[in-house]
Amino acid sequence: MTSETAIPAAARDRARVFSGAKAAVFFGSQMAVLLRDDRPDIPYPDMWDLPGGGRDPGESAVDCVIREAQEELALDLAPGDLHYGAMHESSGGEEVWFFAAHLAPGRAADLRLGDEGQAWQLMSAEAFLSHPRHIPTLGARLRLYLGWQARGGLG
């Protein structure tokens, strides 16, 4: 919705070593969330997640989150759709990225579940953060983003 971004150059670096990337993708006041598969062999089974996942070789963090959003929700994101990006450290000490995008509400009509997850839905940030089955680390990163935005960040 805006051509301005706060995406660090490191997020576009394809040689940079990182583990994965997630994004809060808003359609108006609602964001797309996914209910993870309920399998004991994956992290956070049966919990609400945000689009994103692990890095493929040669990808930048921006490339990674764009590919994952396409695979998981058939969402065609472009680098210019992302207006916020922050690097974090995972509990295992690996670099991970968190992005945010605000898209026109009508774009949500094209979303559909890929081959991972049980379901998807649109949910307000407040509902996600108060849901007992949201992934805590993503909740913390979403709160940081919302604070940045409230302080006058872009978007």
C-alpha cells in the first residue's frame, strides 16, 4: 500500500545465513493466520501460525517469506509489499526474520490453503495475541511490530 519500506539490506542478501522468515500479512484490520498440522514430529503442532517457514538454499529472507506465502496461502507477495522487516534470534541461536505487509482487503479473496496446515483464516492481531494457541515467539515479534507501527513506523 506504500512504496516506502523499512526493510534492511540484510533481508535481501542471498548470501546471508539465516534459518527462516515469517510475516504478518494484513488485509485491512485482519491478518492471515494458519492452523499448523497436528503432528507430534513438528514444532508447535495444532497452533496458530503466520505465513513463512524455512529458507531454501540461495534465498534471501525476502525471497523466503514470499515463496512460503505462495506455498502456504497462494498469496502473491512482491518485495514492495513488505514494509517492515526485523532480524531476530531463534531459541536455537539462529537468525530468523519477521516481516509485515498491509494489502488491500480484496486480495484476501484469492487466499487458499496449500499442502501444509489444517486451515487458514483472517484474524485480528488482538485475537491472535490473545488466542491460547498462538506461537509465543511470533506473538512477541508481532507485538514489537505493532509497537513500531504505533510509534509512527511506515504503513
